[in-house]
Amino acid sequence: MSYAGKVAVITGASRGLGAGVAQAFLDAGLKVGVCARNQPELTGASVVSDAVDVTDAAGLEEFGERVASQLGPIDLWINNAAILTPIVFARDLSPVDLARHLEINVTGCLLGAQVFLRHRAKQAALINVSSGAALKGYPGWTAYCASKAAVDRLSECLALEEEGTGLRVLSVAPGVIDTDMQATIRSTPREQFPLVDKFLQLKEDDAFNTPAFIAKHYLELAFGAAAPDEVVVRLPSEKG
């Protein structure tokens, strides 16, 4: 299936998964809007790029307006921006740090979805990037597990509320990608994150999904002939 000419927005696209997916989309012929707290490096005639914090409602709205004005109604919006830290046990989790974490990981998804709803194409898709951490607890990841579980529920509510409007809503766990976030995990002391050995082994085995593999699945989920049976989707392992 050709995706040429479709308009996609990816938040948190200055590095890592977001940057890789944006490049893969551009290579596939899509027009791409990218934003992050730091200016994304992606450029070109089919690119709208801006430095935007996803917790800045006005800034995100201005960005969405510019994408729609320059590239056309938005066919796919991917709420990719998120943080992992703080990695601490719940007993040591600062309420201030938790509030900021949830503001980025959950409120950022809500604000992105709201902007998208105002500037979307008639038939469109919203992907909120989730995690396997939404499905179970990890010691030291109290904030992250809670935020990603909230993203799953937010997505399910949006899907119900927008049913029949031509909008496909998905919460997608893309698998493990070797990004700066993974480097942070691997460098975390065992007393802060007792499961660090699991992630050290993933690195040793090179058991990662690549952005190109994930981008392909995102497009199939967003624009495939039939919507997935469930809102919450977990991508397979690229390495089998």
C-alpha cells in the first residue's frame, strides 16, 4: 500500500524512536510534522519542524495549525514524547517529580490528541505510544508504569468517544528500542532498578526493534483495511 502524500505528526522527534520513525515516514513518501523540546533536525520541503514542549497547549496548537496549513489535514498523529525518569522506589518518589512526569507522559498525550482532533483529516488515526510497562509493575518504575497504564486507558476512552467519526485510536507498545532511554536504564544502579540485568542482557543479545520496523507497523495499524480488534496493541519482536 502506498502512503505517499499522507500527513503524519510525531512528537518527541528530535532523537531516538521519534526521529527514526519520522525519517522512515519521509522515506515512504509521507509529509511529516515533527516537534520536540529541542528542535528536530529533520528538514525538507515535506517537513514542518518546531521546538515545542508537549505540555505547552498554546505552542502545540500553533504547531498543529502550521502543519495543517502547510502540509494539509493531518492523517496520523503519534504522541511519542515521553520520559522514563525518575527511576526510584515509590517510597522515595517526590510528588513534584511525579506530577511533572505525568504532565509529560499523560497530559502531553491528551493535549496532542485535542490538537489533532481540530486539524485531522476525515479518515485519520491517532497512535499513543505505550509500553509493556503499562501491563505490569516494575520496581523503580512507579511513575513510568503508572503513566503508561494511564495512556492505555486514555486511548480506550478516546476510541469510545470518537467512535463513528472516522478516527482510529490505538495505544501501541513498540517493543524495546536501543535509544538513550535504554542507555539510562542500563546505567541505573541495581539498588534503584533491581531488573537492570534484564536490560543488560537485551543489549548483549541485540534484541531490539528498529525504528524502521516500528514505522512499518505504525502505518499498517493506522491505515490498514481493518482496524485492530483492540485499542491496546503490542508490536512483535523484530528478531523473532
